[in-house]
Amino acid sequence: MTTSKEQIQKAAHNIRIKVLKHTIHNNGGYMSQACSSAEILATLYLELMKLSPVERPLAPKPFPGVPSKSNKAYFTGADFNGGHSFGFDRFYLSPAHYALVLYTVLIESGRMSADGLDHFNQDGSSVEMIGAEHSPGMEVTTGSLGQGISQAAGSALVRKRKLDPGIQWIFMSDGEFQIGQTWEALQVMKHYCLDNIKIFVDVNGQQCDGKMEDVMNIEPLDERLRSFGAKVLKVNGHDVEALIQAGRSEHQGVPLVVLCYTDACKGLERFRKNSPKLHYLRFKNRDERLDYEKILSELEG
């Protein structure tokens, strides 16, 4: 079923509201990630990805314990994406600190119950602040940045050899291209002609220590990726139509990488005062918190 551009934009708006409300309630949160990626993830879930359907919004389960042969209660968060049905797509959230944004997208797409965020970061909960394999929407622990792309590539190779037509969709942050493992994975994709992989990158120019260009510049990222054999497209990461067209682009024999250039303060201009440290929003004082409460009221209105 095709989702209208307006519906996706509304979902992105709601994602920012949910994350801001949660950030205010918890006196901190990964706000810039929601500002920059809301349209990207809403477009993936509501339009581009062919995920197996769920009968109803799922409620998060308690933490099942460490995975082992004897742990019969163990599960992954893949059920929120419809599981591993043949022919359907799979989703990999590589920067696990975007987990809060993913949870809100699952709610907006009708895959997680509206009260799922009530379990966020609670003892015994699977709804973790840094998503793990048992967290909603996750099926592997992507661990340190740069690991998700390797795991998705290995799974893509298996699916290709089994003639499974499903696509591996990978969401990445630009900071992961400062890491050697990312480039090793791209070499594997090129060598095995893994054209069942589509990578969307949130290029918001930010990482935990400040601006990307000040820590380790990765530009021209498009040229570097092409030299590793990928088909590369550059788009405005807040332009829903551009995201849809890029995601449907043909890329025979090579992976597709869509570089989505975004604003880490999109929809939340007040946050720009924290520049260049935009990785995490924590209120410095009561007045700052009141500022954001007022902004939240305006956004909800």
C-alpha cells in the first residue's frame, strides 16, 4: 500500500515530538538523531521497505536473558519487523544509539504498541537506550559503530545464495565512515556483487566529539564510496520524494548507498544554541528545560 508524502511527513513530525517529549521527561536524550533522521526512517518504514506484516502493534517483552543453547526464552527484536519470512525485506539499525528514534518509528508504523516507550531503559526491559539484538526492531547487536554493515552483508550473501529476493536495508550514521570495518564490508559487497543491499546514511555532520569535519573529515564521501564499487546517490535527507526515488533506484551487481544530507537541528531551532556539541541533549538548568517544554507545546499544537 502506497503511503502519501503528507502521511510520511506527519509521521516524521510525530517522531520528533515523541523523542522531545521523552527527552524532557528523562532529562536528556538523543535528540539530534531524531531531528536529522525522522524523514529517512519514516520513509523507509512507511513506503520503501517490504517488511512482513504484523497482526497488531506488539508490546515489548522483558529482557530474555543472555542468549545461549539453554535459554529457551531468548528472542530477537526482528518480530517487530515481521520476522525472517522468505522474500520479505530485513532492516538493520547500525548506529544503535538511534534506538529511541527506531522505537518511535515502530509506533508510527503500527508495529509497536503506543505504550512501548514506557519500558525505555528500565531494569529488566528489552527497550534499551542503546539497542541490542532483543530490542524492538533490532535483530543483531550492532555494538560499536561500523559493525552493523558487516553483519547485514553476511546475511545478504546467504540470502542471495538461497535465491531469496528480499532486500537488506541498512541505516547508518556518517560517523561510521571514519571506521575501517565499514570499508572492509563494502569491499565484500563489491566482491560478491551484493545488489540486495540498500544503505541509507544520515549525513548530519555530527558525532559525539563535535563536527565530523573537525574530528576526522570523510568528504568527498560519494567519491570514496564509488571507488569501493557502490552506486551512490546524494539527496536532501528531509525531502521525502527524493528519498523514495533514491530508494527505488536500480543498482545491478553493486550495493546502493544513499547519502542523506540532513540538519541535526531540523524542527528544533532552539537546539542549535548547543552547537557544536549536538550528539546528546541534556538540560543545563531549569530555564533551558522550560524552553523545550514550551517548544514541545507548540509542536503538539
